[in-house]
Amino acid sequence: MELNALTAVSSVDGRYADKTASLRAFFSEFALIKNRVHVEVEYFVALCQLPLPQLADFDHALFPKLREFVKKFSLADAEWIKTTERTTNHDVKAVEYFLKEKFDQLGLEPYKEFIHFGLTSQDINNTATPLMLKNGLQEVILPLLGEVIERLTDLAEEWSDIPMLAKTHGQPASPTRLGKEIQVFVVRLKNQLELLEQIPHSAKFGGATGNMNAHQVAYPDMDWNEFAFTFVENFLGLERSYPTTQIEHYDNLAATFDGLKRINTILLDLSKDVWQYVAMNYFKQKIKEGEVGSSAMPHKVNPIDFENAEGNLGIANALLEHLAAKLPISRLQRDLTDSTVLRVIGVPLAHMLISLESLQKGLGKLELNRAAIDADLEDNWAVVAEAIQTILRREAFPKPYEALKDLTRTNTKITETSIREFIANLPISDALKLELDQITPFNYTGI
């Protein structure tokens, strides 16, 4: 069966293919192969600039030609490498042969044995993968997350003066302001984003078991450790992990996944809260002509964008949890389990991307239903009891909490009238009664 959006096994390449297309440049098999080529080319350039004695006469004017192997890397190039891999049964070796073929075409045969010189495959994979993740986050995920935060910031400002009944334990509680409740999510997201951006994108680069053995035995007078740090940091823009085994220890990668998971958890919390506000009729949703909310009930406008976000955030977190827990564990100097697991790092990010787009869409459809919010406040005058008993405490009134508890826990509904009558009957000064009478569910919203 031909692969397309209708036949794909995964929804990220099927139903949501148009939403996740921007990630293909960073997390596809093509992207992985291209980044491997990039690392190999930059490594050869770095050896020339060292220089190794055998590369001292390499014409530096050819560096742009070498880098064009990456800039102009095509689907045909990737297919050449995959075809070669069927013979070598080794993906990185196939990349090495691809570059050697390119060197032959440029008449650079004398230098081609310094492609992949002294390296093991994980020196390439453990640099290509963090490059993919770093660029995918910076180019796609984090900008969209920033747009969601910006949208929430605008809503927090727009609704900053809207009084709203709070619900703690699902019960009416001291009033708050809608804008402040949205601002809580803004601050939480910004704090976690700041922590995420402090985590380095780490890379392993050190030969077969992390000790630069082959480099050292071939050129014992070279400072290969210094070279490795310079290469990873200056040529690739990553941070070198040292010391390592054959593979990156993935601790910072796990921290990145944990950081993304916390961000997703906050977005989950947001999605559920907004869903609840829609259910409480605090928000209505703009209707798009032609949309159907239910196949059976024509009146329905379902909060599907927030439900979609919630579902995809859950899938993303399940995968991020596994990646963060699994990757830092490897038997002795390495086993192969990290290799197969790393191939799916784009999948949780794809589900994140779907979620962020859904949240953007959902937030853009919200319309404030001030009448419902005000009606809920008007229906819950009991919430000013906290304010009254606190002022009475200030005035040394005997047992104010108990007095308000007796009033508010009767089976009789508490209304503005019953509150006013309670205040009027208190043995306190007229000035204090006037102060208490100024308190309503609409203005008792704190700072």
C-alpha cells in the first residue's frame, strides 16, 4: 500500500500530517542522515584546520564545496546512502562511503581516508541527534509555545478586571479575577521555559569508548581532548560531555525531556480548566460556518480544541517519560537500546506541536460570557463571609468565624438580603456596618 496521509500508521504522519510537516526537516530519517553528513564534513574541516600533517596541504578554499554536500543534500543523496546501508548493514558507514564517493568526484582521493578518521558511529549519532533536537525546538516548538504564552498574556490583560467566582475543591470560594487566573499559567510556563533554556544540548565525541584511543595512538603528540572540545563547541554549537563511555550519557537530554514534560503538564492543566469554564458557560465559542459539533445534536459546540490538546499532550508526556527514564541507562560501555529509542524523539514533539496548534485555535475562539460569570457571583453571596469575619476579628468581635459559620451553613440560601440583615443585626458601630456593607462578591477580589 502506498504511503500517504491516509495510509500512514501514525497519526502524526497521517491525520495530522499537515500540522506536523514543519518537523520533518528536523526529525525524519532524511534529517538524521543529513545531520550525520553535516557532522562528518565539519569534522574533516576541523582536522584540516588543526592541521593533521597529511591534511596540511588541503586547499581551504574547498571548504565551501564540502559544505555544499550538506546545503544541497537531496532526497536522492539520502536514498543513495540507504541503498548502500543495505549492503553495509551499518547506517553511519554508509554515510562515510557517500562522502568518499563525493571526494572521488572532486578529485580528492588522497584525503578521503580522513573522513570519519578515528571515530565510532556514536561520535556522529550523538552529535547529529542533539543538533536535530536543538534546531527542532528552536525553529518550531519553542516559537509556537511563545505564541501561546503571548496569547495567554493578552487574554490575562484583557480580562484583568473581570471578577469571577473561584472554585476550590469544586465549591464556591473567595472571588478572584479571570485575568489573574490566566496569568498564573503565563508565569508557570515562562518559569519552566526559562529552566528548559538553561539545559545544555550535550554531545558525546571521543572515539570507540570515549578515550580518543585511535586518535592518540596515531598522533600521540596532539592534544585530542582539547580538539574534541573545540570541535563540538565551535564547529557544532553543542556542549561536549566528558568523560563518557562509547555513548552520550543523556542526562541533559533526559532533563530536556523532563522540562518539556513539565511544560506539557501546565498546558494540560490549562486545557482542563478552560474546558471546565466552557462547561460552566463562562466562555462561549465562536462558531465557524459549516462546522458540526455533534452528528446527532445540532445545538452543540464542543470544546474540541482543548480536548484535542489534552489528548495529544498526554501522549507526548507518556513518550517523554519513557525517553527520560530509559536513555540514561546503558549496560557497561553501551548497548544498542538507545539507538532505536532515539529515533522516536520527534514523535512526542509532533504531539506537542499538534497540541500547541489546537490551543492556539481554541483560545482564539473563546468569547467571554460575562452574564454567566456575574450570575454565578450573584448566586453565591456566602463567599463574602470570609471578608466579614476577618474584619470582625480585626475589631476583636467575639467568635466571628463561628457566627458566620452558623449563618452560611444553614439550609437557607444565602443572598445579598440575608447578608445585609446579618450585618444590620450585629452589635457593632454604624461605621463598621457601613464598611461591611461595601463588600460584595464583585469587589472582594483581593490584590
